[in-house]
Amino acid sequence: MPYRPPLVAHEYFVADPPELPVRTRGEQGLSALTAAEPVAVDDSGVTLKGITSAEESLVVQVRVAGEGVIRVRLGQDVDARARSARATSLVTPGTYAGARVETRPGGLTIDAGSLRAEITLDPWRLRFTDAAGAMLVEQDRGHTDISGRLRTLPFGRSHADGVTVAYHESFAAPADEAFTGFGESFTPLDKRGQRPVMWNFDAFGAESQRAYKNVPFYQSSRGYGIVVDSGAPTEFDVCQSTHSVVQIVVPDDLIDYYVVAGPTPPEILDRYDRLTCRPALPPKWAFGTWISSGFFVDSQERVMTRARTIRERGIPCDVLHLDTYWQTDGHWSDLRWDEARFPDPAGMLAELDEMGFKVCLWMNPYISHLSPAFPQAAEAGYFLKNQDGEAYVADCWHGSYPACGIVDFTNPAAVSWFKNLLRPLLQQGAQAFKTDFAEGVPHDATAFNGMTGTDLHNVYTLLFNDAVAEVTREVNGHGLVWARSSFLGGQRHSAQWSGDTFTSYPAMGSTLRGGLAHGLSGVPFWSHDAGGFTGRPADDLYVRWTQFGALSPLLRLHGTTSREPWEFPEVEAEAVAALRLRYRLMPYLYSAAVDAARTGAPMMRALCVDHPGDPVAWRADLEYLLGRDLLVAPMITPDGTRQVYLPEGRWVDYWTGELLEGGRYRAVSAPLEQIPLFVRYGALIPVTTPGDTVDVPSEITLVAFGGGDSRSTVHDLDGETVVEATRDGDTLHVTVTGPKRVAGVEFAPVAGAPVRAVITSQETP
């Protein structure tokens, strides 16, 4: 059992992962690959017969899976697949026409263009280099103690009681190497010294290594990434047990991983997307403000009052989210309106649509065993089952709500039944669903397709969100879901939020770290509960968190208490000003969103995305670039001061126009009405006049921060507009090609900037 300090609070979850067995004294049950011989070679790779230290025969495959991508598999059977593949495919290997295999004395080299694998057969050794031969990463050669016993897990497998319990791999890690990714981890961005376990938890406050969204993928500061294709509770010991080794333990029928070349994070993410999928771009209205009902009893009258108040007070807002209480208390998640409190939902939805609001409804894949819907679904076999073959009734709400059945999305009939519960709500006028929970599959459950709960647990969220996205797309023409849990390839579900955060400044910092890690795990469209979820934030924290939300990829005001701006009368103006800043920046934000969907690079970019050669950029995890030109440093303490690291280059203070040199930390103070915000010198930022919604503006204004030669593209629903600027003395000549009309150029008060602009507009060719 893992060590847990005494008298330290520990949350127990109905779906905690099963523990791996503890190895007995010595090295019994441990086998390492020691030598191999080729049995089949073609242009794309090699299959080898491997011999282990226990004199076993295993199959090794090393193959090109795309330009810059090499796949490595080790198992008993050449046709073995991850057990999670029975539910859904996580990774789809590609091809590369230029792939080739070179045979040399004692080994082989596999060439995937920008990545090469070098194999030595006896003794076994595997290392990866770039096209020029510079080493990126290599298997660890084994660390032993003074008695000669291994201190690290080799490329091989382990047995317990004669049964294979896990395969493993270890990579050598230089002392200065940084690692990031692994999904939405709320711990420091550089995971060196941590031990992420790929098991989706209810995260209980979002301030620990427990994560709703695990992704078995990480990036290294040395310019490569690693993807493990398994839904199992894989463990990554990132230089924790041994400072110079990353150890990977996969409790599955094989280990199947991909090495992905960079050298930069965007290049790694681009290749990662080719293996999994491209991110889905949310509809444009989703980038507006989402205002929630909060976690208390709601009604049709209250919803309409809320909507009218938002419009009367001039608060920019596109989406009203109705949380749990649109359904009858005790009937979550029957997916039926509380008829007493919502007597005419179709009429309400139609009226809200006329006011410019989209509506999102809360739901989850659990149905209370006390619900009238439960017996019929249980009888039909629509729930996961326990060991006795009966519907598994689990405490998915941690005692705060009756135990539930868990919809079995491996059963096609259950999927059809569940979609039929959602379809009438969409046809009635609901625009999207918040897909809450889905981390609660117990390891001892069984599924319709024969999977165990352990094998289904992580990929269950993909099946759940797939079903909801499919029926939403069928009715509304888009597949947006607002999801709490995710896994490998989950970027196909276009909106994800950080879950139930605590309400404090430190929790806001943990939330920010989670968003940066998730972006580096391939998910560009992310959000959080502005103000924090649990409890009521103090006025200053509400403003500071709303400012952070307004400059996040997506924005939602939600919590256990109200997050409506007028409920914070002393600071309503400051909070609404942050929302208006977001809407003013919408041409820039949406352009960044389109770019993220096309490239896989996150909207909320950890500094290492654009400055991978800067060691500080891999560890500066309380600030970020929003798009390529805005640097955001949320105020994470109540005293209004913080240290901000400005990367190499010149930066402009958004509020004052002060020109600052990068490559250093700066002490920053910001009044409550301002979030620390900096602009890359020379940037042209497209803005518009903020309105009630994010409707496509007919014209934009360009704000020049310094002014000089530049070229940028404004993406919008009306097409692409290319803006080119050249400087001639004090004059900036701007050429615009595309559908957008540029109303003018504003100059930030930057020393030495141009003072006038000449705009030439051209039609789209």
C-alpha cells in the first residue's frame, strides 16, 4: 500500500484506483529486456524477438507512426492491444512516406524524418535523436544500489503470483530537464519530482495532484513528447523515486507508447493532434460570458429576472447556465424539467433566445436509485453492473445525495436511450449541456462489453461526452459540451472547465496551473468557475478572479452561491469592466481560438510555448500568454502586488504604455480595477466596441503598441482579414485585405511610436 502520513486528511472516493501489488523482498517477478533479434523488417520499422532477464520471450515493435513520430510496443503477443481499446480508440498511428530502416552491425536505425530511433540489439539499448543526431531521450540503463539491486524499473514487465501485473519503461533525465503535461494537474507546471497517476478523480477542491482530466502525455524541455496509449491507471514517476529517471508503469496487457518530435511545444502538439484528433472549435457565442444560476433552487421566474437584469445593467453575456435545479430535487439526473418551477420551459427558452441568450443545462451520467427512471433502466441493462450482475449502485456524490446507477455507454441500447432523454431538451431550445462528473466508475464494476471498471474508468468520460456531443450536433449543428472530466484525445470535446475549486487566492493559483498544464496536454479551450466554486468570495477576490476569467479562453461565473455581478454591489463596476474588456478584445480572442483549433497550440499559452529555450518559461506557472501577443498575470494575492516574469523581448504595459525590457522578473502593483496585462511590443491588436453579445462586428479598430512592420490575420465567421503594416517615420501604413472594415488605428502611449496611420482597404481576392 502507498505510504500515507498519519492524521492527515485523506479523501476516499467510491472510484479510487486499485492498488498495484507490492513487490516482495528482492527482485522476484521483475524481468528486463536484455537482448533482441529482428524477425521482420520493412521500410517503416522492425519487429523483434526480445529476451528478458527472466529468460522469457517477448515481442518488441519499433515503427514509424508519422513524420517525427515513432511507436514502441512491448508485450507477449504481437497483436496485443490496450484493454481500453474495447471501448474506444485513443491513438491512431499515421504513416510517413520518407520512413526508412537502416541495418548496421549490432543494431538498426529507424528514420522518421525529424526523429530517429537507434537500436542496439545485444545488450539491448534504445535511444532517440533528432535528424542531426543530437540525443533527445534514451532508455535508462538501470540504477543499482550498493548491493546490486535495481532501483529503477527497466524496459520489461512485472509479475505477482505468476500473473503479469504491469509493463514498464524508464527514461534517463538530465538534471536540468523539465516536464509538463499529464492533463489538468493543479500542481506546479514542471512535474519533476511528482508522481502523476492517470486516474480520473473527483478532485475535491482542485488544489492537489488529484485531477478530473488525466492525459497520459507529457512534453520535455529537451524538445520531445511521450504519449502512452492505454486507459489503464498508468503511473509516471517523474524523477521522484530517482532524481535522474522518469519511470512509467502501465498495468495493462502491453506497453504501447509514442515518442513525438518537436523541438517546440507547438510542433509537439501538432504531431500529437495527428495521433489523436484536432481540437474542436466551440461556436463563437461560447466565447462570451456564461452566467450561472448557482447551486441553489431556481425557477422560470428567477431565470427571466436574471436575464432582464443582465440586459438592463449592460452586462455583456451570451449564455445563461441553469445548474442542477432545473430538474426536480431528488430526480437528478432524470433530465426532466421541474414542472412546478418551470411551467413553460419552451416559452422561456424562446424568449431568452429573442433576448440574445443561449441556454446550457446541467446534467451527469448518474441516476439516483430513488428516481422513478431507475427501475426501468436497471431492468433494461442500461447501468454498469456489480459482481452479482445487478445494477451497480454507487455513492457518486460522497454522501451528499442518494447513491446512483451509472449509465453504461458501452451498451448501444443505453446510448440510444440516453440520447433520447437529451434530444427533446435540445429541440425545445436548449443549446448545450454541462456534462458534470463521469469520474465515478468503480474499479470492480463490469460493463456491457465485458470491460472491468478499472479498464473503463478513464475512457468512460470520452464515451459519455461523445454521446452528448453527437446528439447536440444532430439537433443544433455543433458538438459543444461543457465538460468536467476528460482523457486522452478529449480535445474533441470543445469546452472543459476546472471543476469545483475552493474560493481563495491560492486556489485561483492552483486553477491557473491546471489550465496551463491542460493546454500543454492538447486541450486549448478551457475555463474555470470565476470567483471560485465553494463558498462566497470576498469582494476583491471576486473581481480578481473575474479578471482572470475574462482573459481566459472561455469564461463562466458560477459557484455554490451567486456570482451575479449585482450581488457584489461594492465592486460590480470593476467586475463588469473586466467583462467589457473581454468583449472589446473579442476579435483578437476569437482569432486566437481559430488558430488554436488549427494548430493544437493552446489559447492560454504557458511561457514555454513561445519561449522553449528559456528555462524560467518552463516553471513560470502563474502567468501566461493569451494568444501570441498578450501576457496576462492574474493578481494571486490580496495585497495587489506580485512578481511577473517578462520573457525575452520588449513588452508594453497595457494600462500605461510603459515600455519594458524582458528576460527578467518585475515587481508589479495593480489597483483593483486592473489586471496586470502586457502586450508584445509592435503588436497590432484588433478590438471592437463591446456590445451585449459577441455578434460578428462589421468593423474593427487596430490598437498599435509601438508600431512597426508586422503582419497578422483576423479570423472571424465572415472570413479571414489580413492586416499588414509598414512604418515610414511617424506614419504607419496599414493594408487590409478581407471582409473586415478597419475603422481606424489607435496608438498606445508608447515612447517612440508612430503618431498617425494611413489605411488602405482591399477586397478579398
